[in-house]
Amino acid sequence: MQERGVLRWLQLTYKVPSEPSQKRVWVWRRLQHLGAYALQNSVYLLPYSEEVEKHFRQMVQDIRAMGGEASIFSVVALEIEDEQRILHALLETRNADYHKTVKVCAHFLSRAVILVEQQSWSVQIQEECAEVLEKVHVLFRTARRHDVLGSYTAIARASAAEAIAVCEQVFRILQDRDFTRARRLLDLNYEWIQRPSDAEEGSRLREELVAMSSQESSELPL
């Protein structure tokens, strides 16, 4: 006999009028923002939490208001393998968002190492670093806003927050041109610094932040 799943899941099932197509896109985008798992067309799953229930209930109201149909079900997987497969897929996506934040922070800190070695600082460098830090915060806020998995993503979320805190502290010290103190702090946090093999990816991620910051302002609200 197969072992049952151990989690309670909420399942949202809906049907939206085909026209106008913006309605279907709007619902799909909200589900993407929540990181819901597409079990099949118009059937989405998330592990139960009060927050998920709140979002799903609001979506049911919104879908019905636009002339569609929607229902929420509480379900349990009959086979634990299915449950683990779906949970793994959800975590992979959400953790990837936090890992991207960490990688951009590592790219930032690798540049800080060079600045310390060269004892270089200027108004232009300060503005560039401040811009990158602001966009890292945008990246983290976006990941948090889309994350309704709670304790399942706690480790990745905490790692991203810690990496940002280190970057902020290094930035403040560099503003004082205290290169000796900055070097000590970087040495203490060596594990966050980008390795040479990651340089190309770090550069690419930094460029992506420009698009992400503009996208945040145009996203549909949850």
C-alpha cells in the first residue's frame, strides 16, 4: 500500500470567460506571482496556510466578479511521491529567487574587494554601488512578495537577507573610506564573495536587475 502524503494542500479550480483575453492573463499572472503549482490547466495547488487561503479566497471573488467560476478544495495526496515531487518543484522556483539575490550580493562584494585593494572610492562609485544595492532590495522584496511557502523557504530567505546585510555594512564602511575595516569585514564574510568562476554570471545578473526594477512598477497587484 502506498504511503499517503502528510501535507494539507489548497487547490484552486477556475474557469474564466475566453474574452477578453486580459482576464485569463490577469488570473494566470496572479497565480504565477504566488508560485502556485499548475496541476493541470486551470487547476493550481499550494501547501495550506492562512496566507494562501486568504489569497485564494480573494481570487475566487475576483474571478466570479469577472463572470467566471472558481472553487477552493482542501486536498491530501494519496501518494507521498506525488506530494514530494510537487513540493520540490515549488521550492526549486522560490529558492532560486533567493539564490539569485545572494549571487548578485556576491558580485557586489567581489567589486568591494577590488575597491579595498585599490583604496578607490568616488562619488560615481558610491552612486553605482547605491544603485546596485537598491536593485538587490527590489529583487529580495519581489521574492518575498511571491513567497507564500513560509517555513519551507526559511533557510534560503534568511541567507539572502544575511547577504544583503553584509553588503549594506560594507557599503557604509566604504563611504567612510575606512579600507582597513572594510577589508576585515570582507575577510570575515569570505563565503559571500563571488568566486572568479562566477564572474560572468554575476555580471549578467546585475544587468537583469535593471529590467526587474522597471517590471516591479508595472506588475499587477496581488
